[in-house]
Amino acid sequence: MISVIIPTLNEEKVLKETLSSLRKLNICKYEIIVSDGNSTDKTLEIANKYADKIISYQGKTRQNIAMGRNLGASIAKGDYLVFIDADVIIPEINQFIKKALEIFNKKPKLVGLTVFVKVFPGMSTFSDRLIFGAINTSFYFFNNVLNMGSAIGEFQMIKAKTFRELNGYNEKIVVGEDGDMFARLSNKGTVHTEPSLYIYHTSRRAHNVGWASLVSFWIKNTISLHLYKHSSVDEWTPIR
């Protein structure tokens, strides 16, 4: 069984398409979990129509994405936890999940799987293709060759047992919790990037702030995580 976990905050523009596409899965037992950070739009209304479980954040401080993912995982029953963002579509989902499960079965020590990330064809720019091409290649090298663990949060498939052994995502990391998770997973077993599988997403942040600004921020944040063990910002501004 797999548990698909989607953290949300005011995702009414994209959530219906994401959830309805997941409902095409029919080759294994699964559950769809929406972990909501107190949305004020129609996110929960949409989630009620398509998700199996909904859990809402009850804290007083603002929830970050690591907290959202962990909250969703806390009610998950699957042997594998699949974390995706609200603006992600998995194409040919039955063939995709079948191949992903086969990879885990063939690699007993595998604890974390990621795939190539692409922008929706109708939205994709030259910069998107260039930069995500470089990102995908780097993840393949770090995971498949060095087993150092590197991935972004658009798609991460993790053995539930190992996820819980690691106590989930580091909630102290506002930005970069996804890469930190795979780095820690690599200390528990092997991690893998599968180049034959890919997901689509909107790349809405890059399109909003510009690739130059986003890459500059990524570099600054990576340095901060390595030197000071925390993100370079205290809050990640949502872009919807």
C-alpha cells in the first residue's frame, strides 16, 4: 500500500487536477492524504471530494512544509509514503507506480526514490528546461553514483519504516527540508533517481520571481544550511 501525502495552503487553483489525476491509480492499494495548513479558499472543499483523509494544522504558529508533510505522514497507513506538491501531476500513473514499486523490490536496500522533474509542456520555457535538466542530472549523480542523497520535494517516495526511524522531515528547516531528508535517508540505505520516470509541475515560483533570483536564493540557502544548520529565511512566502 502507498500513501500519497500532499501539503496544502490555499491551493484551489491546482488541487482538483492533482487529486483527480491520482484517482486514476488502480494497480495497488493506496490512500490520498491532504495535510492542510489552514487554507482560507476552497482547498478543503476540493479535498473533501477527492481525498481519503484530510488533516488540518492546529498550531498557533504558521505551519511550514516540513510540518505539513509530517502531519500528513502521522495518519498514513502505507508501506511507502509518496510526497508530492499540490501542483504536481504524475503522468501515466499506473505505469509510473508499477515501475517505482518494481525498483524498490529489486533494490532491497533502497529507502528513497525520486524522479526527473519537468514543467508542464504548455508552461515550459527554455530556462525551465535548461535548469531542470541540470537539476535532474545533479540528482542522478548525487543519488545513483555517490549515494549522498539529494532531491527536491515535488516527488519523494520513501519507505514508511525508514521515514519514521528518521522522525520525518526536519521541521526546523523552512526551506531545504526535502534535500535534508534525502541526505539523511542515504545514511540508512541507498537512494535512487529514476531517469525513466518524471513528473510535471508548474514551476510557479521560478515564473513569478525569475530564475536568476530563485537560483541565487537556493545558493544562499544551501550555504546557510551547511554552515549554520538552518535556512536563510524564517518564513517561505507562498506563491499561488
